Amino acid sequence: MTTPPEVFLLTLLFIGLVGGFITAVSPCVLPVLPLIFLSGGVPASGPDAGPARRSRPYAVMAGLVVSFSLITLFGTLVLGALPVPQDILRWAGLAVLLLLGVAMMFPAVQDLLERPFARIGQRQVGGGRGGFFLGLALGTVYVPCAGPVLAAITVAGATHRIGVDTVVLAVAFAVGTAIPLLFFALAGRRIGERVRAFRERQRGVRFVAGLTFVVLAFGLTFNVTDAVQRAVPDYTSRINDAIADPGIAGGLGSSRNHALRDCAEQPAPDLRDCGAAPPISGIQQWLNTPGNAPLTKDALSGKVVLVDFWAYSCINCQRAIEHVNAWYGKYRSDGLEVIGVHTPEYAFEHDPGNVKAGARRLGVEYPIALDNDFTTWGNFENQAWPTQYLIDARGRVRHVAVGEGGYTTTESLIRSLLTTAHPGIELPPPTDVPDNTPTDRNQTPEIPLGAGRSAAVVNGPLAVGTGTFHYPEAVLPGQAALTGTWDAGEEALTSGSDAGIKLNFFARDVYLDVGGKGTVTATVDGKTSTFAVSGAPDIRRVVSGNSSRLGDLTLTLSPGLTAYSFTFG
């Protein structure tokens, strides 16, 4: 049964509001709290000082809502089309905070800043309009705290599927964020109005507030505030995980093929009519075809086609590919074609050389289409790696398999479609590949390691830049912790001196997605092993077992290695 659009929009509205509220009371907001508090309490100057102070907290929050909403909705699209650094908005916001701080400290600078706005009625930097501009700047440095809801919006932007529902989620999140922050700003205003020292020493208060802006701008620039964030446990991470329904990302954007969406969301063990197969288009390069030329409609005419969305460093995809390889080898001569649509999860997976090397290691011989711009992913309205679409000889999608498992069912349906397409054909016996899909529901989920993706890193959250870490006293199940020097990027961590990771896991096998040149030393159950790393990022098994169990893993990485995530099996 398909969720009615109005119900889905109300669900998004609720999740956005709750997610924003939770983020605003989480440790990641600590660096901007002093700025929010002072934004309401700083005395304004000029004849409109009274009204300006009263309206200032609301102006700051309005600016933050507008800034956050626009950046999350369109930042990826706009910055991706411009030859500028992806973090330019954050740097611009920090520059504005620094400039506003200096203006509050020195009246001459304030007068200089106000001159361009004299004709449009801008009377003071500390007033309502100045508050709105301050909110705009705060939104740019606040974006990295957005967590799982921002991830859903970002995927919608990357796949060019920003619709009414995406806007509702983004704006609801921003409003939810603004509600508790507004209380801090109003508290600052209240103190500024009631405390005599604020009234009698306005010039001094403005100087101290400006100095606070300058200090925090530098702290955010050089990631000094990370130490404060790491010192406070993330008491909201479990709530964030609870509201981060994977179906939310799947629902963003208007669906063009409801039958296909229904087949993906309601899997069935038999053949269904999921609509005409969407086109495979926008492909940057083909691999494993004659001359690496694209597969044409004529070449696929009359064939049963399995379209497999995958990424070469995805452990779930790697386990599924064992079965896809076997089907291709078994039924290729009977009319089955397999197309592996490689849609990258990480930046390094955009590189055709990395994909080619990864496919070679996995023994992939069927055609591969590099879908770096998510065009074919969007055509199929796909939502996960791996996902397989089984298409009959008439070009209709008849089955969708999302995630791992169900391989016996998929193979049975492949055989059925081949028999229908070629009556009287004698097919070989079914394949006999073990199904290694994890079945333990307590297994630790994937742990990303990049800045903004590191909710499970207990001495995080991480911000882009270089930092020095120390192991905490305890690492709970499902958590990781860092020690030594690390350089954090948006997607990964690069090891510096004395770099190490502790991991408390529940799984049979543990994999680290890592690249570069060096060594990884793993210690678990008192046993130490060293693994050589060389080349493009790929997953490497660092713990191997016979059954799932609770374990403590300590990794030491030589300098220069880049770690992306932990996955489990």
C-alpha cells in the first residue's frame, strides 16, 4: 500500500522539526551557542536601539533558517557547477563573523561598514537587519551539524531530485533548529535588558561581545572548538539514528514510476509487472564491452537483462557480486545479459582506473556502466547499494531485489524469464554459491569516518581539518574512538603521527575501507596482525571469525593512510 502524499509530507514535516530540535540541543551546536546568546544581549546603538534589540533574536533566527535552507537545498548543485572550493560558504561565513566582531569592538569600523547601507535605512550593525546578516553567517558554519536529515537532503540534491518534499524537510529542519536556539537568544536579550551592568556599560559589553565573536571565529577556523565537542558525549546520537528512517531518503523527489517504486518497497517472490525499464543514460564510460563501447538497445533486444547497482568498495555489493558473477557465467550463453551500473558512494569511486582495478579483484567480467553523475540511478529512482532490477525480453522490469539475500529467488526468476523468452531451452543446473548475507540483527552497522559522517566516533563529532585525539576511558558497543593526529576530510580520515582507532563491535568479520601506501596493525583478542596497504581505497578484512561475537579491535595506521569506513559481516 502506497503512503498518501499528504501523509508523507506530514511525516517529513515532523521528522524535520524533531531532527532540527535534537540537533540544536546536541554537542555539535556548542561552538555557536555563545554567538546565539550574545546576539540577543548585545546593546544596539542609535535612535532605534530599543526596537532593534527586541527584534534582533528573531532576525538572527530568520537569517539562520534562510541560510541553512538555501545551502542544504542548493549548495551542492551550485558549488558543483562553479570552479570554487566546496567549503567556500563556510569560509565566507567565518569571515563575516570575524568582520562583525571587529565592528562591535571598534566604532570606526562599524561606521565604515554601515556607510553602504545608509540609503536603505541600515542604522546599526547591532540592529535587526544586522541580526539577519549574522544569522545568514551562522547558517554557513552550522550546516555540518545537520546529521542524518542533511544526508537525505544532500542525496536528493546530488541526484537532481529536489521537489516539494525535499523543501519541506529542509525548511522544517531549519525551523526545528531555530526553536531552541531562539530561547538562548531571548535569554541573552532578557539579561541585557535586566542586568544593570549591561545598560550602564554598553560600550564595554559590545567590545567583549565583539571579542567573543572574533575568538570563536578563529576557534572555528582552526577547529579549536572540536575539543569542546569531543569532551561532551553525544547524548542525541541514538535519537538521531531512530528518526533517520532510510525510507525518508527514498521518498524525496517526485516519483515518475510508481510501479517500479512499489516493486522496490514491497518485494515479492514471484514475477510482477513493474513497468517499462528506465533508460541507462548519462554514462561516463563503459568497461568490459567490445572496445568499451556502450551497449545498444539492439544488442539487448530479446535478452533477459539484470541491472545491478553497485559500488566497488561496498562490502554488501561485494557479497552480492559473488552471485551475480555466477549467474552471468552460468546463463550468459542462454540469453542473460548483466549490466553493473557503478554509481559511486565515495569520491575515489569516480575514478575509472579505481573501478577497473576493483572489478578485476572481484572477478567481474560483465559490462560495467560508470554512472558518476547518478543519471541512471535517478532514472531507476534507485535508493541503495546493491539493488538488482530483473528485466524480461520485452523490456519490462519484473523483479526488484534491494540489498543482500534472496539469491535463490532471484535466480529462479531469471530461469523463468529465460524459459519464457526461449521456449524449449534446456538450462544448466542452478548455481551453488553460499549465501553469506549476515543474519544477526545485532550486528554493528556501518561506521563512516569522515567529518559530518562520524556520529559513532565517541570522541567526535569531527570537523574538517587536522586534530589530535586521545582515547576516552570507555568505548561502548557500536562505537569507535581515535588517538593520535588525524586530518579529517568530508568523507575520510587521513592518519598522521601515532594514529590509531579503537572499535567495539558485534560481528563475525570487520572490514576497513582504506587506501594509500603503508601498514595497518590490528590487535584483537590479544592477537596482532599487520596488513600492507597499497593503492586506491578498497575494503580490507581486519578481523575474521567463525560466528558473530562482541569484540574490541585496536588499529594502528602508519602516516598517510586514508580510512573511509568500517563495515561488518
